[in-house]
Amino acid sequence: MTHPPGAGSLFRPESVESRRDSWLGHPRVIRLMPVTGFALASLVFAIAILAFLVLGQYTRRVPVTGLVLPPDGLTRLAAPQAGWISEITVTEGQHVRRGDVLYALRVDSTTSLGDTQGAVASVLRAKRDELQGALERREKLDLAEKRGLTEQADHLDRELAEMDAQVGILDRFAGELEIMAQRQQKWLDRGLSRSADYESRLQAYNAQKAQVLALRRERLQTEGRLNEIRTRLASFDLQSLARRSEIRQQILDLDGQISESEARRELRIEAPRDGLVTGISASAGQAVAAGAPLLTIVPAGKPLVAQLLVPSSVIGFPRDGARVLLRYRAFPYQKFGQYPGHIVSVSRANLRPEEVAQIAGGTGSAAGPTLYRVTVAPDQPFVRAYGHTEALQPGMQVDAHLLGETRPLYQWILEPLYGLRATITTSPGPAS
């Protein structure tokens, strides 16, 4: 007897067939995040990035270097000529004033004849000594001559006085003789006297008169000599001064020649300013070449500043009062930190190569970029190291970051495109 399919089963074949692979489970699509949520998050992120690029700003920071120096700079002295140091009169840290002698530099030249400069100086000194002796002798001779002229004038004065007295006496005697001669003539006219008596009286009168005239001529001559002596006395001091001045001028000329000769043998190097001596690099007895460094003078009593070398590409942005962080190379900032300061001055003229070399520690080059000076005053003149304060020293190297132009971030990103557009805009068009 045949049975229909599935007649001996409790479930229908379709039900059994549908449950045959049920032990494998059913596939299910798992969604970690809803599509709308993901799209919304992406949109917010894109807007945030766009806002950051548009609203965010970046300031270009330019690393610069410089030195810690006094506001007036350091004064470095070098040997003006090659020679050897015969004397040093200062010590490290000593305070000096302008004009104080620091070094004595010998620059002797020796030939086959020996020390020629020394021989020349000896001859010049001998000439000077001789002229000095001649000047002293001239002064003594002038004094004696003036004294002699004065005595002659006094003597002639006395002679004139005596002559005047003698002339007076002779005049009176001649007058008496004239009266007697006239009386004798009257007596002769009356016949009371002889002619011989009258003639003797007349001869006596004429002789006396001649003597008076001779004495007066002698007086005139004496007075002439007196006037001549007085004239010589009146101009004697001027003539004596002229003679002595001529000798003194010769002595001064010799002094100048001696000074020049000594200058060729020994130079006195003086302090050009007030300050403290530091960095003495030459000692007595040492030979030095021309331009060799000798010492440095630091101005005393003035706070130190940081003088930074700034390229011309950013010199338009630093302003007085702007804040700057300084890093002293002697005290690494990773360990000792950075020290704030503020800009006190910005030079508007580029520095000469020698000025760059001074600030850059002697590494300046005439072929280098155009540089300017920015002066920064540290807020504190010391550095804290291991619990102690170390004062800043002149010549310390310092690094800093100056703030340049500030622009939105998207402009910095698109800067190459701006440059390309500017290049295309300024490029000449094709020739027609």
C-alpha cells in the first residue's frame, strides 16, 4: 500500500525543508553608525577645519642672534703698529679714565749702525741741552746789559745835573765879568783906567763865555747819549724777549723732533673712554703684530642690552616696546629657560660690515645680507642657575625670536599661489 509523501512525518515537508539550515543562523547587516550621523559629523569637522583656517592666525617667527653689550658698545683696543710691549699699567677689572696710559709699545728699528732711532734721539737731546744753556746765558747777558745801561743812564743823569750846576755858576761868573768889563770901559772912556786893564777884563769875559758855550755843548752831547741809552732801555725788553723767543722756538722744534723720534720708538696707548678694563690679551714683554687685540674697555655704570642682527626682510615689523624672549647660549634654554625683554630701539639704517662684525663677534662679511640692529633691554640683568643669580657679561651670545607679520592660516597655505599669481601678473605680455 502506497503512502503519500510525508504521510509518516509529523511536519509538512516544506516546514522540514525550511528548518534544515537553521542551525547556521541568519545573516544580519550591522551598521556601526547611522549614515546621517556620520554625514553630520563629517560636515561639522569640515566646518571646523575651514573655520580654523579662516579664523586662525599664525605669526612668523624669525630667529636672530646677537651679543650682550653696553648701550654704547665695547671699546676694543688693538696694537697700532707691530712691536713689543714694554709696559702695561692696568689690571683686569680696573677702572680707568679717559687719557690714562694703558700700554707702552716699543717699535725700535735696528740697522747695521745699531739703534738708529736711539742715536737720533740722543743727538736731538744734546742739541736741546745746548740751546737750553744758550737761553740761560742769553737771559743772564740781557740782565747784565740792562743793568749796565740803567747804571749809565743814572750816571749821565748825575752828570747833566752837575753840568747844569756848573753852567749856572759859569753863567753868573761870566755875567760878573761882563759887568766888570763894562765898568772898566767907562773908566777907560773917562781916562781913569788903562786900556790894558780893559782888554784883560774883556779877554777874561770872552774866555769865560767860551767856557760856558763849551760846557753847554758837552751837556747837549751828554743829553744825547742819555736819550740814546733811554731809547735802548725802552726797547731792550722787547728785543731781549725776541732773542729769547727765537731760542725757545728752536727748543720747541727740537722737542717736536724728539717727540716724533720717541713716537717711532715707543707708543703710549691711552684709554679713549672711561670704563672697566677686561679681556687683557697681551702682557709685558710680549711681541704683537699690527692690529693684534690688546684689551677691551666696558663702560661702567650702564645696564647691558642685547643687540640683535635682524635681516632686512623683517625689519619693518619690530616695534619699540615689543616683547622678546632671549636665550643665552652660555645658559641653554632647555635647562635654564628663556628670559623676557622688550625692544628699546630699532635702527632704520643698515649696518656697515665692521658694525656687523662687532655684533656678530668678528664673523661679519661684506658680502653677507643686509642687516639692521634691534636693541633689546632684558627685564632682569641676570640669569638664575642652580639657585644662584649669574650676572650677564658683556660679549655673551644671545638668540631670540622676533615676531614677523601675522596672517590667517589659509593665506600662509595659499602663499605659493599668491606668489605665482603675482609672477604671472607682473610678467610682460607677448610682443605684438
